[in-house]
Amino acid sequence: MISAWESMDEPASEDEPCEQCGLCCRIFGPGIAPTTANVYIWIEQGRTDILRWFVAFMENSTRINCADLQAEDLGNIVSIEMRHPDTEEYVTVCPFLRRIAKERYLCGIHQVKPEMCCTYQPWIWGETFFNRCRGLKKKI
């Protein structure tokens, strides 16, 4: 069986020059906003370790920690934000980012990470371009 860390350790393709430096995750990670589909999957999988880091704002103006949501609540969500589960304060770094070497980071929830993390490509000019990306600088 392949461990979660081994499955994240796949080399980047030429189209995706990610060097796993973690810079984009460290900068943009606190702004992660999962979709309701992401939340549904986490509910179905019992992933309260992930859900507890998010707060859902509901149509009736209430706020509820995503770990306390039921699947039938998902249609009433207006927005979802990342918040520290103990303090409800905004986080300053993605809690799922794991440092595995001096200059190498991996996603601790790679197999089920939010859609916005899956589709983020810092090398796409005009869409998600991130000029501080080291992989991008090597490619240019």
C-alpha cells in the first residue's frame, strides 16, 4: 500500500513545474475556501480533522463549524472560510502544509484537498500567475 506521503511525492510534469517549495501555499493557504462538494466528501469520509478548520456561513445568518454540519445542511451554505478551530480567528498559514525538508513542503491532505488547491497553477499567465514561483522562474 502506498502511503499518503509517497503518493504526494510524484515528480512534476513539464507542464507543471512545481518544486514543492510551499511558497504559494504559505502565502495563499489561509484564503482556502472549499466548495460544498469538498465539504460533502469530508463529511462522508468522517474527516473532522479537516472540517474543524472551516466555518460555514448559512442563509439564516448563522455561523457553524463545518465539523458540525450534516450533509443536508450544505444547500443552505452561503460561504465557507478557514478559521482556527480553537479561537475562530483567521489563520496565518495553511494548517495542512507540512514541511518535510529545509526547502520542501507537501500537502497533508493532498488526496482530498480543496478544489481550489487542485486547480491552482501559478504558471498560468492572466489567471493564477504567481511571479514568485521558483518553478516558473526556472521555466522562463
